[in-house]
Amino acid sequence: MLKNILSALITFFVLLAFLFVGMFIGGDDFAFFQKSGEEVEKEKEVYEPFLEHEKRVIEVVEENIPAVVNVVVSKHVEYLEFPRGGLFFFEGEPETREREETEEGTGFIISEDGLILTNKHVVKDENADYTVFLSGGEKFEAEVLARDPMQDIAVLKIEGDEFPTVRIGDSDTVRLGQTAIAIGNALGEFQNTVSTGVISGTGRRIVARGGYTVEVLDDVLQTDAAINFGNSGGPLLNIKGEVIGINTATMMYAEGIGFAIPINRAERAIKGAMENGRIVYPFLGVHYLIVNEEIQKKENLPVDYGAMVSSGVEGEGAVVPDSAAERAGIKEGDIILELEGEKITVENSLARIITRYNPQDEVELKILRGEREMNVKATLGEIE
């Protein structure tokens, strides 16, 4: 019995020793502890793209951080300060004091001479002062060159040359599931915060609320890359290191839902700011309701697409007086079916189509009035 127990113990310690030797020495003689070549190759096929992806994300961040800036908004405001025992005990007169209030956002440099793109809501206060800090700590006073009247985009200018810049991509080629990298000044406190994710939606329409303002954002990109307060105005990049969007909003009470304005939508803003310091859009001059199947049934319409000219939500007239639409003879109740042969739908709205043109362009509109179709020409006006 004792002999059997001793034999078992010896066998156990021999096996244990063999395990330790195999772990620390390795080599072909210990193939028992090694994975087969096929297993190793399979593991590499799964893991190598991840390593390359991680490496590329780091490269993109390092390439672009020098061009991402912190936008500081400062404003002196007056307030009343009551002396001790004052206000309730009426001891002494209140004195007018002044304090500085600050907010922060993000922007990115698009030209070597200091043009910066950011959100309009970051620089909305015309009476505030704006200061830009580069990633290296350099400080510059900034001028707001232009605020976009239609989109949440603004262009700033700082004096200097040979600034680091981002590379602009093509947001029309964005695909669901592709990598998205956001850089920004998160919460106005953590500069150069990086978050990654994917493009989780395109062509979204959202209602953004900030303070006392409400703005409808059309055709925006949705991403699950974390976009926090303070990231507004920062770049959304693809894996090639190109800017495909301007981070603009996050969905409150939700996780993993942020939005960015497609960078192609900023082309007009950049060009207008560079050429004449303002951004202009063509203006037709109608309030309308996009027709879909639901509206068709409700209004008993002969078509399920187009823009039905109707009064605005706050009682504005259907057709703006002395506008391109009025001069073209468009009336309330008309359904604009096409503009220059392009069909107007929920996905391709009248406003979206018009932005492809310029003030003073003459366009042809296909109109449905009652049961009669007609074509009219309109020379687009300008909205600033």
C-alpha cells in the first residue's frame, strides 16, 4: 500500500517537473505544449488586422492633433453685488460688478494661413471674444469670419502662417460600419480627447436644442464614437486620416449616439469665407410640406412625393413676398415635383437640392396645380 502511494507521488512530481521544463525551455522537442502551425496561422489571420487597425488609428491621431484647436469663448458680464446685510436688510446700495464668463469648444485648421472650421453654436455670441489654443499651448486671438445661416458651421481666422492642417475627405463616400475617429476638447476640460467607433447612420435629421435655440440639422452622420460637450466643432476622421465630418451634437439620455455635419456640406462655407467673408445660399421663398404616402392619404393628393407649398408652422405665408417663388407665379397649394429634373422626395428634399445652386441661377420647376402639371422658371434669390 505504502509502495503504491510513493509510486503515485513520484509520478506526480515527474509530470510536474516535465510541465515546468516544457513551459520555460520550449523548442521542437516540446511540441506537445505548442499549437500546430495551422492553429498559429489561423490566429494570425484574426489578430493581425486588429493590430494594423490599432496602429493606423494611432497614426491618424498623431497626424491630426496638431491641427485640432481649443476655442475659448470669453465675455465680460455685469452683475449687482449687495453689501453685507444688504438686499433683505436694506443696508447700503448695491454696486455694479463685472466678471468674465467662459465656455469652450473645438475647431480644426483647414489652411496654413489660419482658417479654422468649428460649429456656429460655439461662436454664436457676437459680443464675445474668441481665443484659440493649439495643442502645443500657443495662443491666438481669433476673428469670426462667417457664420453659416443654414447650418451649424462657422469659419474663424487666426493670424500667422505655416499652421498644421487637416486633410479634407469626401463625405459622400462614407459607408455604414466604417471606422470613425473623433478628436475634441471633451467637457471643455480634457483637451485632445480621442474616441473611436463606426459610422452608425447617414442622412439623419435631428432637432438640436441648446439654451434657448432650436435648430434642425438635416442629412447628418451618426456615429457611436463618443462625442461629449466641448467636442463640438472638432473633426470626425476616417481611417485614412481625412476629415469626413464636423462633430456637432450628442443625443441626451442615450449612449453611443453622436452626430456630425458631413464635411462636403462645409464647402460653401469655406469658399464664401475665403472669397468675401460671408456665406450665402440660394433662396426660392416658399414654406412647404414634404409629401409622402401618409400626407398623400391625409390630403387626398394625386402624388406621394414633392413639396406642397403651405403656410409655415408659425403662421408665415406659404410664399414669401417679392421672392423668386412669387415672381415665378407659385401659389399656396402647388406641389413642386421636380427642380431641374430632379425628383423631390423625403430623402432628397427641396432644401437639399437647392443648396447645389447659387443665387441668381435660373432653375426650372415642375409644378402640380390641381390636376394640371406645368413648368415654370425661377431666378433664385439670396439668403444670408
